[in-house]
Amino acid sequence: MNNRVFITGIGLLSGVGADFFSFSASMREGRSGIREISAFDADLLPARLGCEIPDFDTDSHFDRREAKRMDRCSQFAVVAARQAMRMAGVDADTFKPARVGVSLGTTLGGMINATRYYERKARTSRQYVTMLHDYPLYSAGARIIGEYGFGGPNIAFSTACSSSNVAIGYAADLIKHGRLDMVLTGGVDTMAKITVAGFNALKNVSKEAIRPFDKNRSGVILGEGAAIFCIESEASAMQRRAAPLAEILGYGMSTDAYHMTAPDATGRGPALAMLRALANAGIDADRIGYINAHGTGTRHNDETETRAIKKVFATSAETLPVSSTKSMHGHALGATGAIEAAAIVSAFHGKFVPPTINYETKDPRCDLDYVPNAARDHVFDYALSNNFGFGGNNCALVMKRA
């Protein structure tokens, strides 16, 4: 069985848009959401910039008592899932609960409430166990399952920065092979103190701007967010008369087996992930009209990705638009692949490619077309989304314009 897999709804929360439409406008306008971190006191950290979701009002989404027991990660996931279901036009009469599941990527899970739990316990010696309800990585998905009464599987993937690409690819497989009719899939992560401190300790966080592929790039800037897709089989979408937004064709994974944080400079792992994604999608490399790059703004990652793209696309790499939207929404860790997949859907429908902002000085080792500073009108049918994580966890996703 090889069912086609369509995206019919998108829910999105990010530092540059609280829904898919405002996010899409930011991609077109090249708008940055990066500012000083406000989620916690970051004064002792060398680099204090982040891309947080502004003005997230829990009271407008949840009962106050319920919200206190939910981690911010679960809150984001549920709100984004609601948006996706509304956009897809899904209600209780239009799906079979046993044929719907959840597949999400995350690196942190309920880390914020867990940190508060241990800090409070250290101060008071009292245990507030309800603060740990959302600590496990599967918790955000469990909240979505509970909200809608789905009977399919709830699966959490944690493969560093590639987590949500892996989650989306696996969800598409569940539909392709007829195991489910519909899956809510994507990723979610939050601005957690322990993570920001950890990246600062690695000395790869920029103090002024994220400049992917620029000669003077000085590091990554972390973000937060959630992007949830309602994906379903062609038969399910047709039965509900849902309008497809895009099609998921395939994905490919690999590992570098090289280092816990550094990439293999040859680019062999990322290149293998892209080649496997193209093979899984059943298309040749020359069909790809845009690459949403991993593009973290760190020196070795950007050079390695450029090298990998050249391995896969050969001479056509010279004219292929490649951009890093992390320059606008920051690196949202386990959510970043899903956010960037949403950027591709925005580009499909808006007939443009998003820019790499903050680009000033060309690096001779990063010599592709990075769509500097301004979106570009461009109509294309196929796109590739790259995400390459710590531990050498690589995943590439191939999408098609509906």
C-alpha cells in the first residue's frame, strides 16, 4: 500500500507569528522575532538573546486550574493542535478515533515545570507532584490525545534538532502504509533555562544576531514554538472534501557516528539523509526548487551543510535557492523542523522563497544562493527541508506543492 499523504491543516506558534497566517507574513517580510530573553533571568549568561512567543495568554486557552498543571510545552502543543484541526475542518463526526494518532518531536518535554519542581523542593522540601505530570517527552502528545479522544498511537521522537522531521516522516509512513487515516504531527519545544545555559556553555550562541552562512556568523540563537500538521490520506481528505495545502512525499535519515555535538566536516551524513529522502520520495535531485536549510549560524554546521548540498546536487547547487529561516524564528530545537516545514508551505502558496536575513558578508566556503535579506518571488513544485542535530542525527524531508 502506498497512500498519498496530504497536509490539510497547520497550527503554529512562534516568535514571529501566533498562527500560520501571521507566521507566513513574517516569512515574506523577513521579520525577526529575536530579542532579549524574558522567560527567566538570563543576566549571568554571556549570550542573552532568544526568540520567544510573545504575550502567550494561558487564560485565553485553558482553565486556570488546568493550566497550572500543564507545562508550557504541552500548552503550546494543544493550542497548535486546535489551530490545525480547525484549519483542516475536522470535527468529531469526520474522523474515526481509532484511526487517528499523534507523532511529535521534542527535545525538552516538560523541562520548565520540572525545573520549577526541583527548585521549589530545594527551597521548601515539599513535593508538588502535579508539576511533573508533563515531564515525560510523550506528555504533549498525550494532552492532544486526551483533548480529542484519539485511539491511535501517541509517539514522541527525540533526535535532537531533527526530532520533528523524524516525527513527520514517521507519521507519513503510518498513513502511506494504511495503518492510520490521520495523524497530528510536528514538534514543540520551549525556552528553558537549562537548555540556554547549556548552549552558552558550548560557546556557540551569538550575542548579537544569527547570521547563517555569513562570513562573520558567530553562533546560534535559540527559539521556541510549536508547529502541528493535520496530515491524512488522500481518501480521508477527499471524503471530508478537505483542500490539501501540500503533500509529504518522503524523508531520509542518517547518523554521522562522529561526535556528540560537532558535525562530520565531510558532510557525508547530511548528504546521505538528503539522498535517502529523494529516493523515498521517488524524485530526482533536479526536481527540487528550494531548500530550507538547517543553517544554524555556527561556523562548522553551515560549511558542512553547504558541502553536503554540493555533494547531492552537483552543479545545479549553484543556482538552487537555499535559505535559513532560523535567522528569523531562531533555532527551536525539536520544533524547528516542523516550523521550517510550515515555512515551505507558506512559500508554496505565496509563490516565494523566504530569505536568510542578517546576511552581510559572503563566505568563500559558503558559496550557494542563500536568498540574502529579502524574500524572492519564485514558483516551485518540490522542496527539501534539512535538519541535522547533535549526535549526528540527520533527517531531510521532501514536500510537494498541492
